[in-house]
Amino acid sequence: MMRSRADRPSSRLSYVWTAFAHRFAGIVVAALMLCLMPAGAQAQVALTDVTGHEVVLEKPASRLLIDDGRFLIALSLIHPDPVSVLAAWPRDINRIGKQTFEDYRAKFPAIDQLAKVASSAGALSVEQVVAAKPDLAVFSLGSQPSDEERARIEAAGIPVVVIDFFTHPLTNVEPSLTLLGKATGREAQAGDFLAFRRSQLDAIKAKVAGLPAEKRPRVFLEPHAAMTADCCNSPGRGNVGDIIESVGGTNIGAAVIPRAFGKLNLEYIIAQDPQVYIATGGSHMEGTAGLLVGPEYSSERARQTLEGVVSRPGFSGFDAVREGRVHGLSHQLLNSPLDVLTVGLLAKWVHPELFADLDVEATQRALNERFLAVPVKGPNWIDLD
């Protein structure tokens, strides 16, 4: 009995091969289509902010709105062109420093074309936010939108998240920068920087662990220090006060200021007799007879203005002044992930013997060489003696 053509072995093999080829071709086409799809279309971006609020983006954000210029510095640690992912910012140049702004402007001239919105120190304008058309609005913890304002912003199709480099920096810098990394598709880069920061902070924390109270010097840190009658600014429970405690000091403001920041009267400070005095200042203090420190000034000019600050009535009696433990710090090193420099400096100033080998200059070089899109320049700190 003769076989039909369909029953012949060669015909069956040909049929099987043809079916396999069609299926394989379908798989290849599907894979190619997936590869050609935009990255954001392949996977959504889930974000959880420091308040626990959850947001899902359809793709990484490329038009962020920020309400604090220091968020630009944070982005520059994880993105080679941080301006390219911004739609709007508050143009609060005083918060990053005049020279730093000019450095960013020179490298990224597109910064002049960004829309301007109210800073976290001002009144939020929902209209400004909506007009800027961001794909993600990033607000500071201390100035986040009210429920009604958030609803209006989200009704315009703009998701809202809250981050914090100010209120509780040692707790919130890490999740805040992680969020910025995930939001912009730079999660790996954020992880690299945070691992570096964590190693620096953990080494300091280990050295001061278990220090008894009598080995924790009394520290008075005066933000925006100036020769005015408006004395005296101080951190309270939070802000740089947390850093003082973390490096083995006692923040004299914590006992009487329940918030992150407030004021102390001079009589209280004199009674506390601080053993370490630290003033902060910068180019924003021009015209106030305050501390001028930062890349705009020489070390000599910074030291001269620091001398003026501690020449105010009552200050000469501080143990810190008598013992020569007076220091100046650029305020621009606070309230951003650059606080890794602040932690190192305060550690050396509060416990000079314990941290004699800590090289903050080396930390700054590492930031500039490994992370920052625009290098940080100095002098950003000064010792009176």
C-alpha cells in the first residue's frame, strides 16, 4: 500500500519545522517589540514618600517641580545633568549660594528657562504648580500642600510627593534621595551615593557610641549668625541639632526648643556656657554684618567676620571662646545630602582628639570626583584659631 505525500516522513518533518519556525518568529517579534517600547512603558515606578504617601508613575519623571533649591544639589549627586529633569524650581539662590548658582548656570544654561515657583519658605501657589506642567511635584516636609491644595494639584494630573532634608536629616535623607533616584530612573546611582554616605556616618557613630554625658560637650550652633540685636537662632529637636547629638555633643537648644529650629535668649546661652560654638553663614548674610563663608570669600575674610560675630556682648565669656573652640560653617552644607561634610566637621570640632585622623577634605574630594555634577567649592568652613 502506497503512502500519501502527507504521510511521508519527509513531509511530516517539513510540517513540524514550519510550525516551529512560525512560533519562533512570533517570539522574536514580540521580544523586539518589547525592546523597542519606551522604558517607562515596560514597568511602572512606585514611590513612597517620607509621609507614607504612595504614588505610581507610568514612567520615570523628566519634569520635576521642586520647592527648595537644595533639591537641585541632591539631584546633582545622582544625575549628570540635574537641570534636564526639572520643569520648575523656586530660584532660591540664597539656599545654594551665589557662586554655586553661577557654576550650575555656566554648565547648565537651561536653568534660566525653568519656570519659577514659590519656595518652601513662602506661600504655595497651586496655580504656579499647575502652570509649570510637571510630571511630579516634590515638596518639603515642612511646607507640603494642604489636603485641599494636594487635591487641586492631583486633579490636574500631577502626582505629589514629600521629601525631607531639613526636619530630621539623619532619618529622612536616605529615603528622600532614594525616592528622587527611583523617580528619575537613577536608583542605582542614588544607592551608590547613599552607601558612601552611610559608611562615613557609621564610622563616626561607632566612635561615639556609649559616650557618657560628661564626655559630651555643650554645643551652641547659631544658624545665620550676625551682629544684630536679633539673638540667637538655634536648632532644637531636629535639624542640625540631631547631627550635634549624633557626633557626641549636647545641643543646648534641644532642652527648650521643641521644634527643629527656633531661638534662644542670650541669658540662657550664657548660663549654659557652651564649650563649642559654631556659627553658620554665607553669601546670603551680606549686609547683615554676619558670617561670610563659602566660595565667594577668602579664608581671611571668613575668619574676620567670624571674629566679629563672637565679639558681641556676652560671647567673650563662653568657655568655647576662652578655649578657642570657635568655628564657622557655610549654611549651604546643611539641609541637603551634603550634610555628610557637616557630620564630619562637627565630629572633629566636638571631639578633636577622637577624630584627629578624620579627613573632611578627602570626603569633599570624593564627592566631587565620584558623584557631583558640579563640584562643591570652598572654603566652606573655618576655625577662628
